[in-house]
Amino acid sequence: QKEVEQNSGPLSVPEGAIASLNCTYSDRGSQSFFWYRQYSGKSPELIMFIYSNGDKEDGRFTAQLNKASQYVSLLIRDSQPSDSATYLCAVANSGYALNFGKGTSLLVTP
Amino acid sequence: DVKVTQSSRYLVKRTGEKVFLECVQDMDHENMFWYRQDPGLGLRLIYFSYDVKMKEKGDIPEGYSVSREKKERFSLILESASTNQTSMYLCASSFRGMGNQPQHFGDGTRLSIL
């Protein structure tokens, strides 16, 4: 079974701080990695994807990938209350489908 | 922007009914997917399709079937609805390729089976 693990949280950070969300995966052959944000009662929304080791930045978001250690992280700088949501990590293996983690709940407090 | 449209946001049906959930995408994506999402269980793949008339079972296909007669449309069918199929159903699509393309989701259908 190819696993994608995330801490369920909630992760609570004060407004303006950096939120760090982590994801580990079991399949060493995993190729592509995605972060989705899901507000309560809504559908997942793609935030970022990363294919290569290292960092990828997009605005306040940075994805970090370390294939040797089999983890991928999402950093959110200058966190805002509107960032409060569940963040889903998804990993592509060798097939068509993505394996999703169960998500980490983030709460940004004013 | 990618647009994935699901036919209903909320749906209430009775046990034993045959239920159709429709999904249409406007980006000429080859791959389409149906998931259900339940508290504590996360997203679970029911079926997917990588081309017209092609379908593959996901992790939980029992009690469901799918149809893909046109590239833009992917339907999920509950053959005889049961209360344990009450859930949020999410459709997604992506470009051709083995999972290395991001999936884009519709707004979801919250289905209640009474």
C-alpha cells in the first residue's frame, strides 16, 4: 500500500507567522507532488506542484521536496486568517491517479 | 482557467434508487476521476478514465459504475443507492499522462441517501 502521511492537526499559528505543513510518502519511485487547499464544505483547490528536489516558491507559498528523505513540505509565509483551511498533500506514483493524504488542518489566529 | 462542473451541489435520494452524478470539463482533458470524501477517511478514488469509453477501477468501486461516452463528460452511477453511500462526491480532471499532471476539481456533490 502506497502511503501518504500528514499530521491531522490542527496546526495553530498566529497571524503573520510562518506555517509549516509536512507530508511523508512511502513510495520511493514517486514522481510528482501536489499541495491542495480545501476550505470547509468546499472542494480541493490546487496551490502548488513540485517535481524536482529543492524549493519552489509562488508568492507566499514555498514547496520543499526531499526525495532522499521522502518528504515534501509547504511553507506559508505571513499567514493570514484566510489561510485557515485543510491542506492536502498528493503524490503521483506510476499510475494515472494521485494518492492523497488525509490533510492537515491549519488555523491562523488573529 | 480550468472549469469542472458537477451537475448538482446537493442531492437527496432514497435507498434502492439509481442515481446519476454528472461531471463536465471544458479543458479537453483526457483523464477524469471520481472520488468520495468522508470525515476521517480522506479522498478515496472510486473510478477513473483516461480516454473515451475507457475506465479503470479505483480503490472503492463496489456499488458504483461509470460512463464516458464523450471526452468532456464523465458520469458516476450508483446502481442501487444505499445509506452508506451518503458522502461528498468530487469529480476531477487532468491532462494526459501518468499522474504527473495536476488534477482540477469540481465543486462537489453532497449526496444524502435516506
